[in-house]
Amino acid sequence: MGSTAAEKKPSILDRLGAGELLISDGATGTYLQQRGLEPGGCPEEFNFSHPEIVRGMARDYFEAGADMVLTNSFGGSKFMLGKYGYGDRVREFNRLAAEHARSQAPEDRYVVGSVGPTGEFLAPLGEVTETEMYDAFVDQITALAEGGADAVVIETKTALEEVALAIKAAKENTDLTVMATMVFDKGPRGYFTMMGVTPEAGLNGMLEAGADVVGTNCGNGIELMVELAGQMRKFTDRYLLVHSNAGIPKIQKGEIVYSETPEFMAEGFKKLAGIGVNIMGGCCGTGPDHIRAIHQALRG
């Protein structure tokens, strides 16, 4: 295979190493629901049935100023797809997810494979063995690599064992840059994941498993993310990623509403940059307008 422009472009880690701050994209689910994904429907199936919408999402985020766009593969493990009856289409849906984003990516931008929770607990708490979970991650992540992903983000994790298995699956079976994030909720005693993991333990565990970039996503609006990122920065000098929700969802007139405006979030993202967060973008409730505002705030 001859050398291509894609092979010559600096990697995400090259750019972070040069001191650049990278802007990520916004929500996938929110975008798809606004364009016909039924409540409770399978987002990954849209890679097959509505390719134009998935490609349009990547295009909209790149045009808004995102340096990297996540693939529509958050629930792309055999465990999650199996709930919809698509357990035998893991490779197809993940490969398509990466291909759709890659088809819209300018030469200097990146496609990041999204790998969300399996929804399963490892034995003895649950039914799934470590080998089964690891193999499921290998299947998903190698298909994302085949489709043209530059990196993966193993995201929205609450259990260290699961995030570590996914990181290892990526590191041992691909050359992709590996990012990993956990969800922390604020309680009376500080921040913990649903499974009781502290930010410090989470960061250390993800780094020990081999992640190149670590951080947090989902669960919090921008103000709490600024506080949480400040704590995380004290625990590690490694590359940090934050994907913030547009606030906590409220139900208004039967609709799920996220209250944080692009302008409001952009001010918070300036604070994240000041803390030394290296990659930042949006999670639930954010869209291209939020990414455009972040881009304006950070790059002018």
C-alpha cells in the first residue's frame, strides 16, 4: 500500500504532545433523536438504514469546528445490540459507523470509535466472564479500526474492571490511540461512579490498563465538570478529556430538555482550558451549536 495523506498527518497524541488543545464533538443520541430515532430505538442500526443521517451528523460536527468526531457505535457491543436482536451484526454496524464518519472527515481531522458500556456485570456479580467481555470488546474495536477510526474512546464507564478490559482489548489488538472516561456523580462525600470508584482511583486504573488519554464524560453539566476536572488535574499530569452534558435533563411537557446554552457552556469550557484539559467536547444535550460556541471561545 502506498503512503497516503492520512498516514502522514500527525496523530492525536502528536498534536497533544505539541501542546494543542483539541475540540471534540457533541451528542450522538440527541442528534439522532431529533432526526427520527424513536425513543428506545437502536442508534447503531441507523448506520445501516439511515446512512445519510449518520454522515450528516459527522459533517455537521466537523463543520462546527470539531477536530474529532465520535462514531455512532456507543451501544455497539454484542451485549447491547443483542437486546435489539442485532447481536450478529456487531462487525457490520461498527465498521459502517467508522466509515460514515471517515467519509466526512477533512484530512487533518480524526474519527474516534465510541465504545460505551456493555450493560453487563462481570461474574460473580453478573453472568458474563472476563473472557467473554474482552472478546466482545475486541470484536467491536477491531471493526471500528477496519472502518477507518484513528482512535477509540471507551466512555461512560462506571466499573474499573470493565473499562480496563476494553482498554486492553484496544491496545492488544489495534494500533489505535486509546482514550477512556468514567462517569462520576457528586454526593455528600465527593465524586464517585455508580460502582463506588473515585476520580483518583478511576484515573489510576485507566492509566495502569494502558489508556493514552483519560477523563470523564456525561452525568454532569459544565459547572460540575469544571470542579471535577480541577480535582482530576491534581491527580495526574497525563492528557485529560472532558465531555460535558448540557446540564441535567429535565422533563418539560413530556420532552427531555437540557438547559445549558452554547454560550453558557462556552464560558465553562474556557475554564476547562485554564485547568489544562487537553480534549473537550459535549455529551448528552449538546449539538453542533454548542461545538461552534466552544470553537469560538477557544479559537476565536
